[in-house]
Amino acid sequence: MEITLEAIEKVMEATGVEYKTAKEALTKTNGNADEAIKLIRPDTIDIGEEAKAAVEKLKKKVEEGNVDRIQIRKNDEIVLSVPVNVGIIGGFLGLAAAPWAMIAGSVAAFGLGCKLEVVKKDGTTDEVK
């Protein structure tokens, strides 16, 4: 398996992810850029029931209020951090599902080692299980 710089750049341009994430996806797909893009892009990922359940719990926490951001951690590193107001803006534009799809897709792409968290307005975090 050879992962080329061109493949990494292709994945980064198509998905908007950083170098490290693009390389991880290419590693998981044996260097196939098109498959790596499908792995990262939420609109092409077939997420599992566990990820869907986590996203539903997350939606409920956000609806309860007092949530500032949503984060995904893997090995104590934040791999995705989305402000809640992105979801509000998306709702006005008719894209209400887009932030949730991105979060669900990220959980699926990064696998079981991920933790889904909400960051409250006071700075504390709660893990969504």
C-alpha cells in the first residue's frame, strides 16, 4: 500500500479535512482516495446504529440548551469541534441535517475509539454515551 501526496491532497480538497485525517482515511482504505473520500464525507457514509443512537442523544442534549459546542475526541485528541450555532444557521438555510450528518459521519469514520462530547457554555464537558 502506497499513500501518495497527491492522494492526500485529493482527499483534503474533496473533504476539507486536515492532513492527518486524510492520511488516516487513506490508510484505512489502502491508499484508495475515492474510498477515503467516501469514508470521510457524511453524505456518503453508511453509519451504524450505534452512531445514529449517539447522534439522537446528542440532539436531545442540544435541545435542552446550555450547549456551546459539540466535540469528537479520539485518544484524548479533539478531531472535530463544531459550534452549536452552525446547526442553527444550517436550519435557517434548509440544511438542518448537515451538521448532524457531519457528526455522525465523523463518528463512523474515526471508529469505536471516539468519544462524543458536548461543551456547555460554562466550559464543562459531558460525554454522550
